[in-house]
Amino acid sequence: MLRVAVVGSGPSGCYTAQGLVQQDSSVRVDVLDRLPCPYGLVRYGVAPDHEKIKSLQNNLRTILEHERVRFLGGVHVGGSGGPSVGRLRELYHAVVYCVGAAADRRLGIPGEDLPGSWSATEFVSWYSAHPDAVDDGFVHGVRSAVVIGVGNVAVDVARMLARGAAELRRTDMPESALAALAASRVTEIHMVGRRGPSQARFTTKELRELGLLPDTDVVVDPRELALDPAYTDPSALPSAQRRNIEVLRGWAEAPARGGARRIRLRFFLRPVELLAVDGRVGAVRLERTVPDGHGGVTGTGRYEDVAAQLVLRSVGYRGVPLDGLPFDAGTGTVPHRAGRVLRDGAVAPGEYVAGWIKRGPTGVIGTNRPCAKETVASLLADVPVLVRRQVPDDSVPVLRAEGVEPVEWSGWQAIERAEAALGASLGREVVKLPDWESLRAAARGGVA
């Protein structure tokens, strides 16, 4: 019996587990997660108003409920109170690390650490009820916000800032975030990209959603769009970028509807400093850029200050080192060969990676399938060597003896029941539990 640990229960971890049990009838997989809840960024990264994408949890649930797959939440591998990388290797024939890219890229500009300056991920974690999130009054006293970045996460946070209370109430957003956003007085939202519209990373579907927001105008400056040569003649662009250009062109040519809120899409501007007012962010200084002819931009030395009491940076992610696992600081990934972890350039038997920690923060949720498939193929090819080593028949008693108390599937189901009950008590649907204490208490209610 081949015993495999998959560290991380997001899409890459679940797809890895699925590939293993589908292709080898003798394998048993434990899917470990630091959190007591499964699904990774599908639970804590997908915007709460994106019900269709969030429904992917149903597919991941099917994987985690497979008779040869077991979910073990609340197990912090390589961290405080959890098994080390070396210890986990002793408990399983193979370990696959699917730990994502947990750190945000920084801007590296003066004023970035002022109060009111946050990463988009911190904002998303707050309204998604991640138990590590801070509740620091993100939108309190904010009239104007600047979102730096033009990818889908930037679109998400801009959209959530403009959402009305009635629309948010239908989601699983925690009650405190709902109350804060419902009371928000944000009327101006600037989304800023340093390059042009043809190089923006948002998808057309996400982009179009901005134009469907009630009582909200989407404002685009045609002069900024025209700085992009591909805007004038988009015929050579891939179809996705052409569709984006068409949507932006339509907004640029349409008259304002007179909505109470405005989302301004800005291009060819890069932040150079966050300016303080009364000890916190009060404005963003932006430098006008122009195309350099090689796919990048160059600064012009012309500046513009945009008032903002909230700045959210959405400029990418980076993997973080896991104690005991090799790490390439340049790429933010674990060195590997077809998913096999490399230590000092040589394959480390029984250690594998999949997902963002393997390839970097690229692609969409579905990109994790072929990534996991490659890793699974490597692992299964190594089985004759892997099974020579003796491992425990069941790691859970060993973990418990060492002070680790995993949250098993019954504990997660108890959390789900508690969230449904909380929603019912508030006159809403399911409402997420927002903190470690409430999650652990609910999980304990699932122990027979």
C-alpha cells in the first residue's frame, strides 16, 4: 500500500490526490492543510459574489470524499506545533507539496508602509473570512481608493468596493466585513496599470462585470488608451486581448450614466510614492509612462497625484520558503525536475511539488490539472523505489502522540453546519466563521 501525503488542499493538492487514486488502486492519500478548512484559494481567494467559480468546491469535495483520500486539517507542516518536513517524510512513502504562493509582491516605493496601504490579498482575506486576516477598518473614512494592478484580483477588489449591501448580503461574506462595506462611503475607485490596455492581465468576463454594477459608472480616458499602439489597430492581438480592447473602447465612447460611484481604469501610469496626510495614506503619486517599443514602458518625468485614503496593491504573488525544503529565492519556487524536488541539483527521493510553488503564480485554476498530472506521473514512476521503505500504516495516531490534533472530515462538516446555522440566525444563507477560535470550536463539535 503506497501512502502519500499531499500538503495543501487547494485545487493543485486536490487534483494531485485525484490523479493518484485514479491511476493507482493501491495508493492512500492524506491531504494535509494548515487550516481546518479545505479548498485553499477557492474558499479564501475567489470573490464571494462569484458563486459559479466558488461552486468548484463541490468538485473538490468529491475528491476529498474518495474512500482512499483523507482530509487532515489544522496540520502546520514545517511550522509551530506541526510535523517538520523531515518528520513527514518518515511518515509517508512520498510527500507532494502544493503550498501555493502566499506572499505578495511589493511596490518598493516610499510610503508603502503607511496606514491605509495594503496588499489586495490582505483585503481579500478580510472579506473572505480567512482566520489570519486582520480587521483594521479598511474602508472606514475612505472616499477614494486606488487599486494598483490590472489583473483579475484587481478587478475583484475594485468590484467589491463598489458593491451594494443588498448584493453582498446574498454572499457568504462574514458579518463584520458585510457591515463595513455596507456602510462604506467609497465613491471613487481608480484601477491603475503601468502599461497599456493590450497588456492588461484581466479576462474579458471579469472586466465586463464592472459595467454591470448598479449605480456605478466605468470611466476610461480615450487619450490614455490611444497611447497603446495596439489599441488603434488590435488586429494582431490574441482574441482575448482584442475583446478587452472592444470593451474598453465601448466605455470610453459611452456617456456617463450619473452613477453614485465611479471606477476609473487608468493606463500608462506607475506609482512612485504614497503621500501621507495626517499620518496615513492621503494620495498616490503616479508617473506617466510611454511604451518603450520592446513590450515595456519608460517614465516621462511627468507626475500626477491622485487622492486616496486606501491603496491596495495587486502586482503579483511569490512563494515563501518552507523550513526544510529547498527554495529558489529568485523564482519563488521549489527547484524540481518534472515535479521531483531537487536538493543541490539532485532528485530528492519521495519529495514532489505541484501548483504555484512548482511553477510560480501563473495560470488559472484549471492550469493546475496538467501541472498535477505531470507530478503524479513522476511519483508513480518512482513507486518501485518508494515502497521499499517502511512507513506507519496510519499517521494520525503518530501525529496525535506528538501533540498534533488533525481536523478530520467530520470536523470540517461540523464547521459547515455551524456556518449554515450562523447564516440562518442572521437571516442570510451560509456565513463564514471568521477566526481561529470559532473554527476550532465548531470543528470540535464534529468529533463523535
